Amino acid sequence: MALSARWKNRIEEWQAEYCRQHGLNANTFSGRLSHHRSQEKPRQPELIPVQVQPVPTASDAAAGPVVLSHRQYRLEFPAAVAPCWLAELLQCLG
């Protein structure tokens, strides 16, 4: 995703101010930052265990919601949520 000229300018201003405050050479800082970013390994997707259960029928809808939770996050959907929509959501979040 490309940054707009406005955001590039903001980042450059932030870096220049940071360097002034800490007595750093801006060109050296920029070079070190570029080197650091090139050394970073891409983050691997995290696998989350999932239990597959039978699709609820209309009479099961009153049984309760579909709940997805992971650490501090919790998503709650009606029991009648479309499985294909839920699968697409999980792909987007992954």
C-alpha cells in the first residue's frame, strides 16, 4: 500500500524532529531504519484451533449465539449466521 505525499511528509517531519531531539544524524538514522526493516522477517500467520460442529437448524437458532474468542477478543453472532459469510470473515481477519 503506497503512502500519500501528505503521510510521507509527516513521517519525514517526525523522523527529523526525533533526530533533533536525540542528537542523531538524520541520514544515519534513516539508513539504520531501512537496514532494520530489511532484516525483519515477515510475520507468519497464526493458526487458531477451531472446532467444527453441525450447522444449526432454524429450531436451533434459539439455542444461543455463535461465539468466536481469542485472547482478549470476542465476536458473537446469531446462531443462524451463514457459514460462508463467517468463513470469509475469518479469512479477512487472518
